[in-house]
Amino acid sequence: MSETEIRAVVLATLKSIAPEIEEATLRTDRPLRHQVDLDSIDWLHFLTQLHEKLKVEIPESDYARLVTLDDVVAYLAQACKSS
């Protein structure tokens, strides 16, 4: 799966949790949780949905690495290559 396809899945998943977001206003280099005002439960739900959709393990120990949209996409791209 390409990074473009992964980014589309990430954004669709994010919109399913926070439908009010506008993709055009998202900064890929800024903390994602703060941009879309996700609390810890929403963030966990987001990561769980990504795991289910992409069939990629996201260990809790890696959650701190997933800060920006770019971080999430790069992490998932790497994980998809490894699986």
C-alpha cells in the first residue's frame, strides 16, 4: 500500500471520529490531536480503527511516536512494508 493510499485511510478514519475536520486546514507537521481536538479516548479509538483497517499492529509503546499526520502515515507505511 502506498503512502498516498495510507494517508487517505488515515484521513477517512480521522473524519469518521471527528467529522467536522477539514482536510485542507490540517497541517501535516503539527500535533494532530491538538488540531482536531481529540481527547485520549478518541485518539485510542482512531489508532484502533487504523489497526483494524490496515491490519497493522500499533503497540502502545509506539503511541508517543504518532504525533503529526506525517508521523502516523510514515509509521503505518513502514509497518505495512514489514507485515
